[in-house]
Amino acid sequence: MSYIARCALLIALAIASPLSSATGKAAHAASSVTGAESLPPVDDAEAAHMAERVKGEFLHAWRGYRQYAWGHDDLKPLSKAPHDWYASSLLMTPVDALDTMLLMHLDDEAKDARELIATKLSFDRDIDVKHFEVVIRLLGGLLSGYEMTGDERLLGLANDLGTRLLPAFKSPTGLPYVNVNLRTGRGSGTETNPAETGTLLLEYGTLSRLTGDPVFYDTAKRALVETYKRRSKLDLVGERIDVTTGAWTNTGSHIGARIDSYYEYLWKCWKLFGDEDCHLMWTTSVAAANRYYAEDVHGGLWYGQVDMATGKRTGHEYGSLEAFYPGLLAYSGDIDRARRLQRSSFAMWNLHGIEPESYDYVARKVTYPGYPLRPEIVESTWYLYRTTGDPKYRAMGKKLFDDFVRACRTDAGYAALSDVTTKKQADDMESFVMAETFKYFYLLFAPRDTLDLDRVVLNTEAHPLRREPIAK
């Protein structure tokens, strides 16, 4: 069965299934958007214990990868088999996991991963790769690994990769093609989205700073600006855009899939580089997002879908990807709004003891029941704890982690869920669980100085990059 057909079947089953009495109670509880106030408190001693638990579970997942998928992109945790994205492995999991191991002081594991990357990873491959995913996972991971270790081999790989990816931007608009061939530079795939055109500057900009070559920064910034320039009169962007014409092919607007990290990087490129253009674009865009997407429903704040041209409401879905937004709001200083939206995210999680990919908050029903081990709600919990110091966010994080382990742990690692209502596992453990999910859980409970947010900015894959103004 194809991926699309499988998704359609899961959605149909979720819509058709009647609520059990337990689910009905959960839906009623979620309607009041309860927070974490009633959870047992997590003091410093308990937090230290939780940090060790998180580290132990990360090691469990890493050792499963090491035993069954070493040298490959991912582990299939149920069949205990390796999985590669393309014809040749690009070592997605080792590159994504490296800085997490360094932050956790897992020195032996980090050394082994670094040697594998430095000696076995090659980008001289005749393969078409997904530009956006390779930038945030591999380019971001290599740059972070270099800044944390000083290993020049990692910077060399990053420079080689960035150079091979750069032809993706050779479109009539300067927006990158969806795919690029690592050997020939040929771009392909003309229908893209703001997340994939606007979530690139942190990585390419850091490469410019480290190599002294401004072409990376300038090229990625042009793509971000070209995306912003095509916003509507309401200052909203759409869901899909043609890289050859610059015309929107889908005018749906929201903070979810295909747009989400566009907003994230408008703020973060200002934080990382001090680029005032980014700050201006962020200020305009976030004001429009908060005005048009937000709505109060059943006692809680939610963010749904509108048309970018008219602002007319087109949907009421919120899910695991949207759950990043409270963290971004908190990071940018909008604490009150962040708190309210985080309560909604947590209520959605508590419906079934783990969050779905999509939830209709007006109809109070799951519309896509999958959970691919996403980190976003944990990310927001951490940002809210770091910006407020409120201990309830650590209590919230403990509940999230307990549920996560209970539902997703396997003998060989951690498995995605095909259905959060039944907890049926899927044979998939994407590398971002090592880069993001475990990292955010660990940072939530680890000492504050484990990562200094005054000195680094995390890219959308949670790879820390050093804050420094870019030379003009």
C-alpha cells in the first residue's frame, strides 16, 4: 500500500471509530485545556535522575542502531534491519546524533560516531537528495559537530556538502529546487514550500562564517527574502509555491507542515547573525500569524488554517508539528501566549497519552493518528522552562517522557506509532529522534549550563550553532 493510501486509511479509521468511554473522558478533559499544575513536582534531585534516565534511553536507541544498522542511515526498530534513504548511505543517524552525544558527555560513543563520519562519509554520489532535509540534518550536524570538537574533517565535509548543494538555488526565482544531484548539481522538483525555501540560512550562513565564503549566506538569504516578498497583503505565506514562476500553487496558510520552520528561521537568523532584515521580516510575519491563525475554542488557544489572501478560516487542525510554536513564542518573548498554546498542546497529548499528527480541536477528533517520534512538544516544554524557570514544565516533561517510553520503546530502539489511539508501532526510527527528541528531553532536566542559549542557536534539527554576527 502506498504512503498516501496508508495515510488515507488511517485517517478514515480514526474518523469512523466511535469514542470509547475512556476516550470520551479524555476528550472532555482536553476540552478544558488542563495544564501540568496537578502533576507531581520535579525538584532538582528528580531532574538529575530524569536526565540520567533520558541518557540511558538514548543509549538504548543508539546501541540498537550500532548493532543492527551501523553505517546506514536509520534503524528499522521492529525488524532490526538497516534502512537507507538513497542508493548510498549518508550516515543520517550518526551525523544527527553526534552533538547529542557530546552534550550528554557520551565520549566513547561520540568518538566512534565521529570516526565513522570522518572516514566513511562521502558526498561524491550520483544521487538526487532532498535539499531541505540534507541541509538541516547533515549540513547542520556537521557544522555543529565541528564547532563542538574542532575536528577539521567535519568542516571539510560540510564545505564539500554545501558546495554540492548550492546549485539547487539555480532557479529563475532563486528559490531552491526540491531535490539536487550531489554529483551533477542538477535540480529537480519545482513545487516547494516556505519551510523548504526559508529554513536554510542558519546552516548556509554558518558555513559562510566558518569558511569566509559569503556565497552560502547570500544565496540562502535571497531564498528567504524571495519567499517573504511573495507574502500576501495580509503578510501571510501559502503552503506551496512554484520555484520557476514564484506563483503560489496552494494558498492555505498556517504554522504547520510545509510552513512551520519558515517562521522559526525568521527569528533565529536574527538571533544567530544579528541580521536586521530577518528581525523586520519576523516582526511583520509573527504579528500576522498571531492575528489570523489563532482562535479560542473550548476554553483554549489553538492555531488553525486560513487562506493567505483573505484570512478566511479554512480549517481547525493542530498537531505534533504545530506544537513547536509555543517554544518559538517563548524564545521570542511572548510568554503569555506561549503558555496558553502549550496548554493546548499538552491537552492534545493527553487525549491518548501521546500526540497525533493532526487533531481537529473544534470537532475534538483525531484526523491523522500517526506519531513519528516527533520532538516539537518537548522542544516547546524546554523553551518554556528555560525562559520562565517554572517547575511545572519539568513536571510536564516527565509526563511526556514516561508516555513516550511506554508507547515507543522496543527491544532494539524506539518505534514510531502508526496509531496513537491503539499504540500500534511502526517499523521506523528516523534520525531526528536522536538529534531532537532525546536532546530536548535531556536539556529539560540537565543543568542549565549544559547548553548556553546566550552563545548558541539551535537549528530546526536541534543542532547548536555558535552565535556570531555575520561579516558584511
